[in-house]
Amino acid sequence: MSLPLWVLGLTAMLLLAAMLLAGVRIVRGPHAADRVVALDMLSLLGVAAAALAALVADSPAFVDIALGVALIGFLATVAFAAFIERGSIREEDTP
């Protein structure tokens, strides 16, 4: 399937904007749970970027990369959720 070049460019720009916004949420917080959700979103956007690269390059190898990023992102989210549940990561007090 061949998509127009402007569709792929627009998709790449929207993915980049979403990644920047997720990065801002990771840095600013305000709570650890917000940062974990933003990290999960960032990993999902990485999967979408790898899928877009598979479309642009017409190479199925990027699909394997997307699968690997999805698995690592899921495991990272579960690990951070366990740390928050145990209390190993302290919540910051907001004024």
C-alpha cells in the first residue's frame, strides 16, 4: 500500500509533537504516576514511529523493532507501577 508523501510527513510531525509533550510530562510530573503514564505513552509513540518507518522504508524489519519496543515499554511500566505501589518511589508534595 502506497500512501501519499504528505500523509507520512504529517504523521511524523504529529508523532514528534506528541513525543515532545510526553517528554514534558515526564520532566514536570507533578506525581510519579503521571511520569509513569507519560513513559508508557512515550513507548507507545516509539512503536508508532517504528511502524511509520516500516511504511516509509517498505521494510518489515521495523515491525520487529516495534514489537521489541512494545515489550520493553510494557515491562518498564509494570516495574515502575510496582515501585510506586511498594513505596520505593516517593510522591512529591505539591503546594
